[in-house]
Amino acid sequence: MKNISSVLLISALAFNYSCTTMKTTETHHEVPVPASLASNPFMKKSTLQYEAPEFDKIKDEHFKPAFDFGLKQHDAEIIKIADNPAAPTFENTIVALERSGEVLKRAMIVFSNLTSANTNPTLQALDEEYAPVFAAHSDKMYLNENLYKRIQAITDTGLDAESKRLLQFYKQNFEIAGANLSSADKEKLKQINQELASLSTQYSNKLLEARKQGGVFFSDAKELDGLSADEIAAAAADAKNAGKEGQYLLALQNTTQQPLLQNLKNRATREKLFKASWTRAEKGDSNDTRETIEKLAALRLKKAQVLGKKSFAEWKLQDQMAKTPEAATKLMNQIATPAVETARREAKDIQDLIDQQKGGFKVEPWDWNFYAEQVRKAKFDLDENQIKPYFEITTVLEKGVFFAAEKFYGLTFKKRTDLPVYHPDVVTYEVFDHDGKSIAIYYLDFYTRDSKNGGAWMSNFVEQSYLLGTKPVIVNCYNYQKPAPGKPSLISFDDVSTIFHEFGHSIHGMFASQKYPSLSGTNVPRDFVEFPSQINEHWALDPVVLKNYAIHYETKQPIPQALVDKIKKAATFNQGYMTTELVSAAELDMDWHTVTNDSQLIPVLDFEKQSLAKHGFTLATVPPRYHTPYFAHIWGGGYSAGYYAYLWSETLDNDAWEWIMSHGGLTRENGDRFRKYILSVGNSVDLSQAFRDFTGHDPDIKPLLRNRGFIK
């Protein structure tokens, strides 16, 4: 996913997701850097290539003084822009805002990424302390009446197309933020925003600890029957690191279902692991997130009402492609019905297999992946353990993801070992365009750890901007199990797809070609931002690409064609389950954010139960991908009322993919066209028109339904 929480942290201050220095302006020198901060690395731009963060110099103790100075500096800049006696112009108001806040931007963007990927108690405490401060700072600007009047007074006469788009963007953002409210309502909104910021940060910190504490220890390796020797060795190493040498630790990943469930033969072990995942954040302890969620939901409704909207979703979707909750829900409902019907058939196949084996029990959620894997073997003669040896993580990256990018876009990559990183696991590459010119720095952080949030995401450390003279510095983070020392890192095909997916976000950022940082790269609506990432997943199964990276880690032989054929035949297997767990989570998110009255906000678990039943998700064996207490996307990650975005973007993705395949597939001509109309435009054009420019028509849902096997 795109790390929207990082984007919100920065763009909430209306100067976007960029950690660059501004060029010399009148406002820059109003708050001089005191001598006591001269050695603070955030006070000046990095001297590293493309202003990449100087992680070898950045210490925890640098953030607080950088925040305090940066806030003071930015306040002075905003006041000067708002109170400028000169008539408002695009340059002295909008461009000035784009350039403002350089120190705060630099500190916040690094802080945001570290609190996601490598946090610690000091950073967590700072996060909780400054979340309401940053919210108040954001409001100080968005609700500044003089500043809003200046923006309103500017016309787009004589502006180029991107500048017109930026002016429209600012006007809309200020109005969405409440700039046209009465003074009394502005004060109400300020208080709500500060409380929301605090609660969201508290939620994220609770959930991180809940995931860490929720891991399951086993005392006997026999309980882990079905796992490989390497996986058992890794579990033993994790237990030792947790202070329980001689035991085995299965750590939790972010989702409801846990990857190891498909291999664990011991049903009691599967049940224990699944229930640990499901209940991680509802144990009545200090990591229980339910009370925080109830407060967040109530405050979000209150915020929407202050802003004149019936629900939080109605307010939140104003600047998205869907525009309204009704449009998003209509799409979800179109997908939900065939998904649930397919999942019921899949459940019958699994139950039939259990009965044939005289299991003597009804299938439960913790059984699904284990038996689904057996059904897949029976139907397609495909065994996940047969596949994994062909997917070594670095080979997948360099000979798969990078290879596809070279074939489609002409990109090449060079490993860099001279740039400092924030954790020893992080690796770095420089990215070169088809003409040999360097265009980006790219970091990868593959492995899970207690200091990292769950899931996978892309973020920027520096964003492209011609105005600021900056190029992209990007990171992809994952949560794969780190292998035991000296062992290969073998991953499933689902994990392979995730690497291709997240790189799709990265390439969207790398190809950014905007003047203004607010419109650059991945700074697009949530229901568009997943489109480039999802379409990039398709290259994982392209015959040319697959043969290049699916290399057996021991024999060095390419994957046999017979095995490739099995993977492709099984492509729609279990799609009812996977789609149902996704769309049920999306409907659940939308229900939480379409409440219109406090009386509808009942306790968390009751609310979820009612929501799932209302939409027909009554198949108990298929729980939502995220249970409300650990639905980090919507309570801590910026996807509130926006988890539907994956399905909206997937509609775009599958339609565009059919166009690509019908026009020759993996060709540079197609890659250049996709880059021109989709990847390089950022948010500088109307994105619905951009899609039409690429495909020649409006989006059609049928390719998505075909791809998932729901229609022929």
C-alpha cells in the first residue's frame, strides 16, 4: 500500500509529502537557526545524493528540537504569506506555500518513516506528544481567514495547466478543511482535530505492542509439524531473541489470516495461532484498542457534522474519484455478491475434503488455508512447497521486478552500499532511466521486526519537484520472516505479488514529473493510488518475466513450464475467499464511517457483527481481512472511509491490463504510453480523463470480474 499515514502527517500541514529544502525566499530568514541547533541534521538539506536522509547523523534527540524550531519557522512563514500587504497572486501565495516549512518537512518525513519501520519508546512518546501539536499547526493554517481570502481572490488567468490544477487543489483543500466555517465552528474543529490526532497515534502504538505481544510461543517442535526446517529454526531464533530460549515463537503479521496456517498440520496449533491473531487487540489490557476506536468513530462523526456533512465518509470522499459513499458502496456490492457465492462453493470443496479424510469436524477459519492448499493440490497438482524454492527474495527483486521494469520502461538499477540506512536489513539501489540518466534512489526493507508496523508499503523520503529541484528518494517496506543465518529467503507466490505491487507504487513515484510537490507522483486520490501498484502485479506471471526470476535457489534451474502452467491454471483458485475477505473489510470500513447519529455507534464487536450480516457476509469461515480492533488502515493509516480504494483501483487496473495485453503486452511502446498518461502525471490532470486517454474508454468492471473468475 501507499503509506497514506505518512502523507497525512505531512500534507495535513498543507505543504505536502516532501523533505526538500526551499530555495531562498523572503520568509526563510525570518527565524534564523540558533547556534545551539547548528549540528542538528534537519536544519539544512542533506549533502547526500538527491538529499537522501543522513541516517548516520540522525539521532532520536534531534527530532524534538527540529520540530519546535520547524513549527516556529513555518508559523512565521504562514503569517507573512497571509498578512502580505501586496495583492494576492499565485506566486506570492500558492507558490510561497509550496516552498514553506523546509525544516519541519525534513524532520517529519524521516520521523514518519521511522515510526512506521523502526520505532522505539522514545519515538513513540514523541509521536503521541506531537500528534495534537501538528494537528493544531495544520488548523492554524487551513483555518487562517486572511490566508483563505487570499487564495479565494486568485484567478487562474494566465496560469499554465499544472498551476491551474494546483490553485484548484488549494481552494478545495482549504474548504474541505473548514476554511469557510464560522469562528465558533473553527474552534470546535480545532479541538476535534487535536483529539483525533492523539487518538490515532495512541491506536497505532497500542496495536504495534499488541502485535508484538500477540505472538504465540510453543515448547515442542512437534507442534510446528508442517513447517520447513528453516521456518522452525527461524521460530527458535525469534523465541531466543524474545528471552525464551528453547521455545518457538510464531510472530503475528498484520492480517487476520497468518501465512503459516496453510502448512501447520496440527489443528490445535492452527487454532491457537488464528485466535491469537483475531484477539490480539481485544484482551482488556493496555493494548486493547476498542475504546480508542469508539472514541475515534464518534469524533469523526462529530467532525463531519461540524463541517456540514451527514457522515465522515461523505466529507472524506469529496476529493476522491468515487466522490460519494454511495458510488463506492455500489461498486463493492457488485463485487460482493459473486465473491460470497464463489466462497460458499469453495467452502463446500474444503468440507468435502475434510469429510473424505474423516476429519470429524466442520471447517473453521483456521482450517481454510491448510485445506485450501490441499484442494489446490488435488485440483491443479500444485504444491506451494514446490513453488517456494523458485522464489528467492533477492532474485525475485533483481531478476523479476527490476527485469520487468527494464523491459517495459527501460529502467536499470545499481546497488549502492555507500549510502547510510536506518537499519542493517535495508538495501539501496540507484535507478537509471532508459537514456542512462539517474532518476531516483530506492531503499528496500524486507524483514519483519518488533519495531516495525505490520503489512507492506511505499513511502517517499524526498519527492520529485521541478520547483524545488528535487528527485525521488523512495522506500518499500515489507514484513517477511527473516531466514536463519546462512539460509535463503524463500517466499510464496503471494509474497512475490506483493513485491511487484509495492514496486508499482515506487515506480509511480520515480516517474513523477511535476513542478509542484503537492501534485507530484503518488499524491493522488486513494482510489487511484493503488492502480499503478496493482497493475504492476500482473508482470509476476508474464512468461518472459517469470522465466527470468523463477530460478531454483539450489539447482539454479528455471521453473519448469509444467509448473508455470499449473500456477496459471490455479490463478482463480480461492478467489471467492480472497475477494470476500477484502470486500467485507471494505464494507466494514464504510459502515464505520457512514454512521449519521451517535446512537448507531454501538460497541466495536457488536458493530462489526451487524455490519457483516447486513452485507451478507455470513460465511463464518471467511472473516474479514482485518478485524476492527486491528484494522490499522482505517484507524491509524489514513484509509478511513477509503479501504474500498483497492477495489476501485483494481477495476481500473484490470481494464487497463486488458488494453495492454490486447496491444502487445510487454513492449516499450506500451510502457512509454502507460508512463505518459498514468505514471508521470501525478495529480496534475483530471485522473478520469487520464484513464480515458490511456485506454480510450471509461472504466469497466467486467475485466475485474473475469480476472477473479466470477464471469467468463
